[in-house]
Amino acid sequence: MKSTKCYTRALIENAMTHSSDPTPTVSVTAESGNVVLPPEPTKKAVVNVHIEDSNSVITDLDRTRLLGDEESPVHHGSGLGLWVANWVVTMSGGFISHTERNPQGNRVTITLLRSTA
């Protein structure tokens, strides 16, 4: 549970910090669902946590940091918040996705396996 708070907080703080609005708004919603996770062809129960803002779209460089794609000492994002969120989610067996909101903003979705206990 502490890890859930850690990455959710990191993503909310990142959205608030990088907002040009003096009173930024960030929404957090959660929903359950089912996905097929390779290599097994069976569906797994998951929880999706959506963090949405109306900020400028996350840059390609910072999206690389958030999604963990091709990061290196030479090619990396601008802060630690997105990196921390990616690391904690990945270490928890989950994954992160990003979509642009229309007309402006970001939707970051964290997908984690639901506990069966």
C-alpha cells in the first residue's frame, strides 16, 4: 500500500508542479478491469488508477522517463517525479501508460494486478 501512495503522490505532485495555472486541478480515479498479460493467454484482474490534468502535454523527453523507454545518462527527462513513479510501478509488477487529453492535458494510467487475498 505504501508503494501505491508513493507513485500516486509523485504523479500528482508532478502535475501540480508543472502546471501554469495558479490553481491547478488534478483528478484521480480508479477502476477495476481485466487484461491479458503475456506470456499467459488468460485474463488477469487489474486495478487502473487514472491521474488526469489539464496541463501542457508531457514532452517526448519526459514521456520517455515516465514510460521507461530508452532512458540513458545522455537522454533523460527533466525531473525525478516521473522516474520515481515508473520505477515503483514497475517494481510492483505493474505498468504505466500515457495518453494526451483533448483539447489539452495528460492522462497517466497505472495498471496493477489485483490482489487475490
